[in-house]
Amino acid sequence: MSLTMNLPNILTVIRILLAPLFVIFLLKELFAFALLVFTLAGISDGLDGLLAKYYNQRTTLGAYLDPIADKLLLTAAFVSLAVLKIVPGWLTVIVITRDILIVIGIAVITITDVKFEIKPSLISKCTTVAQLSAIVFTLLNLEISVTLMMKDFLYWLTAGLTITSGLHYIYIGLNLLQNASGTNRPGNSGSQ
């Protein structure tokens, strides 16, 4: 993987730049525009991954930028909607806590010089879809009436997947650190 700007990476940068616009629309209670911006960001997320795979344009830069763009947009959405008392605060705490734990885990693994590849797991991808869906349905509900049961289901599904994904990443991180420390012990040749 190389460190270059290509169309998928440009789409990812655009998604990063859409996050502040999305928050501004939310704070001004222009929910239809916020939904439009959020939807465009979501489409660009799927499109950049599709283009990167189809045209074999995966880059190291993209591997770092894509999760940053996702985290920035979702964090901005959940925090803004929680501040406006539109989504439950407990859900926002769960989403933000998972992201903080992931960032801390990556920092610890990097500091300890453990080699790893940034690659989202299947549960992580499902979590991102659930989080995006929860935001979209919440914003849709402000424009058209979505049943309370559907919103509650999405919130609890998002919470469950977010917690499961967070625990999964903790498990992976601890295994990486344990395996690295096992190969770095004095007198250990590195083969197990």
C-alpha cells in the first residue's frame, strides 16, 4: 500500500470536511439539510471503499483516513444529537467510549512497537452500519414520523453491537500485546 492521494482518498477527505457542515446544520435545527449532508457522507464512505477495491487503489493513507473520517462524523453526530437531547445520552456515551478505547489501544500497540494492520472486523462493519442507521432514522424522525419502537430497537441494536465490537477489539489488542511480549522475552528465540 502506498501513501498517495487518489479518488477514494479524496472522497474520504471530503467526508471529513462534511462533518463540521453537518454539525452546523444540526445546531441551526436545519435537520433536512443535516440529513442530506449525513447521507452524502455515508454514500462517500461506501463509494471510497468500493473504488479502492475495484481499482486496486488501497493506500496506507486511506487505511488511516477512512476510520478517522468515520469516527469524526459519527462522534460529531452522536454528541450533537445528545446535546440537543434528540438521542439518548447513554447511547452517545457507549459510542464515544468504544472509540476512545480503540484509539487508546492503537496508541499502546504503536508505542510498544507491535506490528499490526488496520483492518476493520465484520462486527465493526456491522457496528458502523448500525450507528449510521441510528443517526439516519433519528434525523428522518425529525422530518417524518418513524415509530418509537423502531427507534428504540435501532438504539438498543446499536448499543449492543458497539459494546460487542469494543470487547472484540479489546480481545484482539490484548492478544497482540501478549503475543508480542511472549516473543520479546529474554532467552526466547521468537519461535513458539
